Amino acid sequence: MPYCVGLTGGIGTGKSVVSGLFEALGATVVDTDEISRALTAPGGAAIAGIRDRFGPESIAADGGLDRDRMRLLVFRDAASRARLEGILHPLIRSRARDAIAATRRPYVVVVVPLLFETGACLELIQRVLVVDCEEEEQIRRVMARSGLAAGEARRIMATQLPRAERLPRADDVLHNNGSIEALRRQVEQLHARYLALASKA
């Protein structure tokens, strides 16, 4: 298997922007959120299991997951979140492993938003990169991107590890409080480091 860097961070920290910068430099990106969306789209491999566990009301009119309804449910009820993860995570790990094995690029960035919280895909990863920013900036970005109220953004953040627990577990940290150019420079430095590590793996 190729050398794999796990990319994680709280909601609104900029994981998608960072993964795009790594991809532009030549890394393969395997995004578990994108895999999850495919699994829960109309006809997706997880739909039948979700319907069985959560009832037909969990499925939207188009045959895909009713995302708004499920988001409200799982962020307010830990048992429901665990049931949903039990359906999705084995499928996500299988598809991520297949995508990693298929790459011909020097290394892979595996985007796992809840890497520490769930342990999903940890067995595939040699190094962990955390994208970080101030909590108020997270809330501002989530509100601007998703149209959620500040209270809802805070509830989502409360289901994730606090920064004080996430940061010490990182091998590398990207600070995303500044400009895109400042972020790009950090990514370029890490890209060079990961190329060197991959060549020795």
C-alpha cells in the first residue's frame, strides 16, 4: 500500500481547501466524505441498510438519504450516530482501501473528518495532519457555507474532539487562520516532507 497521510480537523477548518492544494501538487486524495455521499446517494450501497435501521422516513423522495433530517438526528442523539456509523464505516473503509491501492502517485492524503473520534481508517494511515483554526473562525465559516445558525454550528463542534485534545495527537499541524497564500506555503513544505517520507517507506 502507498504511504498515507490522514488529514483531519474540526468542521469549518478548511480540510477541503487543503486537500485540493495537495492534489494540485500531485498527491492522490481519498476523501471519506465523498465516499459517504456516494454511498448515501440514490441507489447507493448504504441506502438499504439505512432504511432498515432508521425507517423509510430517513430516505428522501429521490431515493437518497434525507441529509437534513439525518444530520439533525445524529448530532443530537449519540445512539443514532453510532448506528449510522455502523452501517457506513465498513463500506467507507473498503472503498478507501481500494482507492489507495489503485493509486500510482507518490503518496495519498486520506481525508477523514472524524479520524480520532471514530478511529475510521486509522489502520491505513502512517502519519496524521490536522488542519486547525480558531473556533470563532470555524463557526463563521460553517454559518457562511451551510447557512446554519451559530448554535447549530456549536452543537456540531461539540460532537467533535476539542482542539486541546486533537492537536497533541497530530504529527503535523496546518494553521488556517490566514490567507490562502500562507496556507499554500505550508502545504508546499509538507508536500516536500511527505515525498521524502514516501520514498523511504
